[in-house]
Amino acid sequence: MPEQQSTHTSPSAPAANSGTQPPAQGQDLEKLAQQVAERVWQLWQQEVRQTRERRRPKGGK
């Protein structure tokens, strides 16, 4: 499976390679990163809300 692993970039790779990518690819990655960030934020907010509801005492507010 070394072929598969080589396709995955390590966390430090995008920062190191950011100046060497063609503009179009960089924009696509930026767009993808933005979408991922938004999705992660939504899921995190949802998780926080559910956790709050679970922790809230039944007799409380």
C-alpha cells in the first residue's frame, strides 16, 4: 500500500508546498479547505448543543 500512502499529504506538507502549486489548484484546495472548515464547525456546534442538552438537569432551565 505505499502507493496509497504517498497520495496523502502530511499536516506540514500543504504549508511547505503552498508556493509551488499552480494558481488553479491552490484555489481549489482553498475552496475545499473552506468547505471542510465550515462542515467541521457545523458538526462541532451540533455536538456542543447536544452535550449541553444532555448535561442540563431535568428540573433546571
